[in-house]
Amino acid sequence: MVKIKEELLVTIKSKAKIKITMIEGNMLIKKMMRMDQFNVKIKDHTQECTKLSNGTISLTTSLGVEQALEDPDWLLAMQEELNNFKQNEVWSLVERPNQNVIGTKWVFRNKQDEHGVVTRNKARLVAQGFTQVEGLDFGETYAPVARLESIRILIAFATHHNFELYQMDVKSAFLSGPIQELLYVEQPPGFEDPKNPHHVYKLHKALYGLKQAPRAWYECLKDFLLKNGFEIGKADSTLFTRKFNDDLFAFCDEFSKIMTKRFEMSMMDELKFFLGFQIKQLKEGTFLCQTKYIQDMLKKFDMENAKPVNTPMTTKGHLDLYEEDKGKSIDQKVYRSMIGSLLYLCASWPDIMLSVCMCARFQANPKECHLVAVNRILRYLVHTPNLGLWYPKGSTFDLLGYSDSDYAGCKVDRKSTSGTCQFLGRSLVCWSSKKQTSVALSTAEAEYVAAGACCAQLL
């Protein structure tokens, strides 16, 4: 059980009978209710757990290993994680060698859907990769990640051709990637072998937290897909394609069978939530937004109830940013966290790209005026949290590009700022706002530099 001191509002969806056990004062309250959706409001109460039709879900995440072992919900999640290790043949118990042994740690998280509803408990056993020695415990660590432009182009392409997008998830993906290095890790805290408490595990496959884990998983997946007739993308090495001349649904079934033969997969479902994006596939087109991400970000920086504004920056706001001598210095860590959160939001919000990039230039020594500018962007998000990208069906699929530039907008080095955007038909798939690398001697030169950057992106 966990003592919750602050007021908490939890939303749970279930059609099963739900048992809520709370202690209010000295009185024990137990209720059985059946609802499709209800809100549980807790204030200075003790909550045990919430039972759902598919098991038990604990709403507690800030706990140690000792507390988790006493909670049946988290104990079940930990056992499930160790079962994945056994199924994937991740390690084997051996005597302690005379070399570096990497520590292990349990991490507890509540998995949520696109609406922020807790769906299950996830316990992850991770390696303390910061103790690895370069050259001995790991070599190459680079692993490609999907480009956001590729994701948007894929969605626009599928919408134009009236395709439906589906998604599958590889369970404990990193545990499937073989590693080349000889590595040893400590036994999981709370699950030590009673007969061999001083033994360690020799790794055969990657573990979450290892430096080389992402690369090992990518190489494993790439080799598997190439052997099954897929081709790797030329512009994005995380995009794999395969030509299929038969029915689309037959291809989906075949792909599902191919993947489940090699990996443990979740059920195939319509693409709704991916990398923080909420995706709605409708008859008229596809809507891409980050509403949940915005709500979480506003809550993180305590801006939920801020006064909304209609624009992310004032008309001359970029000039105020260069008044570095005015105002006090602020916490760099908080400022950089705000900039990082906003930069990821730019993946579906092109209208804040310029203002965010302007504010990002002052992360080394942020002042109060810079914080005011960032807070204005957040206040703009309070005003428009549900905006996003709309990819309509039935439009042409021509590739178009637009560019623009100011002239000597930066007061420090007098460099200009380029702005570009690229469309596939009526679907916006790429955009940028970037300070030019050279000083333009005229407005025409600044415009040509911006046009060149736009053409390079088109190619």
C-alpha cells in the first residue's frame, strides 16, 4: 500500500467489476461497482490496488525493491520480466569471474494508452551501463533511429493511397539482440539464487541499459527483415519495404506470421499511438497530434492554469531575447528541460518552430527574459492544445517546397534565419527554421541560401 498525501485523480476504464479498498480515518471502506469509466479521487487516503478484468494494476511507481516484492501486482510484473529472460535465453548463471561485473537495477513504470489511462504495470530489469569500460565491455554503440520526416511521409503516403496503418510491438525487444562482447552482470536484486548467492550471470544477449543494446537489437532486426525479402531504405535505414502484389490484408497476416515466428509480439492493432503521437485514421484523412504530450508537459512545468495567448511570440519578441545584460540568471537545467520538451513537440507543431529555435540559442546562459519567452510559448499551447497536422485523402501527391528568410535578424552576429517547408500534395511532411551559417550581404542572398536549403531537403 502507498500513502498518497496530495490530491490525485485517476481515470480507469473497464467493463469488469472493480474492487476499491481505502482506509478513511479509522473506517475500512470496500465497494464493488461496475462501470465503463469512473474517476477515483484520493486525498490523504491509503489505496491498495485496482482490480481489472485482465489482472491487477497497482498505481504506485515510486517504490524500492523491498516494497515491490511485498506488492503482489509488482511481484507479478517482475516475474513476467524474468520469464522473458528465460524465454529469450538471455543469460546463464556462472561463477564470479576476475573481471568487471555490471550491476543490475529494477525500474517500475505504469504503461498508459493514448488517453493517459493506466493499462498495465511494467517492471524492467536494467543493467547499470555507466559502469561499463569502453574497449573492454563495449565497442560500437551507434544505432539509427527513425526520422520524424520518414514517419510523416509514411502516414501521408498511406493516407493518399487509402491504406490503413497497423502496428505491432516486440515484447522486450532488446533481449533478442545477441552481443559480441563477454559481459557479466549481478543477479537481480530480490531474486538471488539461494544455492549460489555469489554467482553472476553471463550474458548471451543484450540487456536494457547496456551501451551496445540498441545497436544489437537493430542489427538483429535488420538481418531478420533482409532475410525475409525486405529492402532497407536509402534515405532512412530504419524504414524497410517489401513489394507485395496481392491483397493488403493478406500481407498484414503474412507479416504477422513472419514476426511471431521469430519474436514474441503483441497483437496487431490499428495505429493510434506512436512515439508520443496520437494518430486518428478517419474516412476523410488522417489527423496527427500530440495533445496528451502537451498536457503532460504543461503539468510538468506547472503551466496548466496559465493565461492563454494567441501567438507563440510577440512581434518584436526576438529582439527582446538579445537583452542578455538585463534580468537575473535562471536555472539552466529547468530552462534546457523546457527547450527539449518543446523541440520534440515541434514534430507536429510547425508554428512554434521559429520561437522555440530562437529561445534554444540561449541555453548556455539563460536570463529572465528568455524564460518569459518560453513561458509565452507554453501559454500559446494552453490556448491551442488540440491542434495538429491534417493529411487529407483524395489530394494530389506532388512534391512542393516553400522557403523564406529574414535579413540579419540576429543582433549578435547579423546572420539571417531560413524557414522552409515541404508538402506532399496538401500534406505537410517536413519543415525547418535554422540560422544561416554565413552572413548574407543582401536580402536576395539570404533568400537564395534559404531556397538552397529547401531544395536540398526536397532532393
